[in-house]
Amino acid sequence: MSYNTKQRKLILNAIRMQSCEFTVMDIYNKISNDVGLTTIYRFIDKMVLDGFLNKTIGHDNITYYEYLEKCDEHNHFYLKCNMCGNILHVDCDCICNLCNHVYSRHKFDIDKEHIIICGICDSCRGKSHE
């Protein structure tokens, strides 16, 4: 990643400190004294284009972002907890079978760099049974 200005480093550090989904305003509120809102929006848009952030629109019509650790493995995906928002990086060859099935059966080529499977993590599942 070639983002090396002081402002970009502050934004990147604030993003990496997020343990779950975040909004631009979440980042702005953490570093607003040092970085302007427009700069944050531009940098986050660039990170989305470069594949470091996943962008989603929530049911509340607010744009949320998730930091995705870059991985050199070709058989990886992410597990995202719907309750706590934590994201777990997984390296597993079984994802190839899924991608092959989807392509051969449904004629859809999955972007293997950005597979996110949503569900409930073990920790949150335990809390819901208490």
C-alpha cells in the first residue's frame, strides 16, 4: 500500500483499530482534529477501490466499511459475525469447491478476493443462549 502521508497514516491507524464495521463519521470523530472529513472520504474511497475495505449499505441506509486484511493466499475468505461485527480471516481450500459449483451450476464467477460469509460467531452464539 503506497499511502504514506501523515494524514493517511492517521486514517489507516484509526481504521485498523476498528474491531467491526465503521462509518466515515466514526473515523472522523477519532481524528477530526488532525484530518478533514473530505480527506477521510477520499482515502476511504481509494482503499475500497484497492480492495482493503469492504463497503456495504446498511438497512438504515448508512454506508458501513470493514477493513480486510490483505492476503497472499488464493483460497481465503472472511467470516463476519452479524451480532458483534467481528471479521475472521480464513485460509481454506474448500472455498474453491464453492466457487467452482457457483460457476458451473449458476454461471456466476465469484470474486475470490472478497468473499464474506455472514453468520453468528461462537462467542455471540454462547451469549444468545444465556
